[in-house]
Amino acid sequence: ETILSGEGYAGRTDLITCPGSDNVLWDWKSAKKLPDPEKGGWPEHKLQLAAYCKAWMRTKGKNCRAANVYISTVEVGKFVVCDYTQEHLRDAFDRGFNPLLTVWQFLNNYSPTY
């Protein structure tokens, strides 16, 4: 596991690999119902990965992709991988995670200093 810190948030990703010139952040999830890999993972998990990648780019100065690995809790050996491009993650951060972060900070009277 690796701790990643962004501006006003932090989290822990399960694995970072660097095959070739890519940096890939991986996060494992267990689930009774696996998502359709063509549609992608659950929205809140996409936002989480978007935040991790933004933090990775901020601290390491490197671009990244990310993926959720969903492992079934009811069917032994069954899993699904949902991967996301850097462009998809950038959009998820800008339009999804960042507005939610602002609301959370407001509701919790949290004003981080950088």
C-alpha cells in the first residue's frame, strides 16, 4: 500500500506498477455483485482513483492510469478489472471528485493550508 496526499485529501492505494513508461495505480475491492467491465466500476471508486492519480501526478510529476480489481465474495476465483485512462481520470477528478471535496470541506469546516 502507498499513501498519496493531494490538496486537502489523502488516501491509500493498494499497488503502483510502472510497466514501460506507464504508471498504473491499482485498488482492490471485494463485492457480491461485480460491475460490468464495459461500463466501468462503481462511480465512487472511479472518483477515488481519480483523486489518487491527481495526488500521484502532484507529488511525483508523472502521468498515470488506474484500475480497480473487483473480487467476488460469492463466486470463488471470479474477478473483474475496470481500468481508466488518464483523460478519463482527469475528467472524473475535475467534474466529480473536486466538487465533492469542496462540499465535504465546507460541511466539516475544514480549511487546509498548503
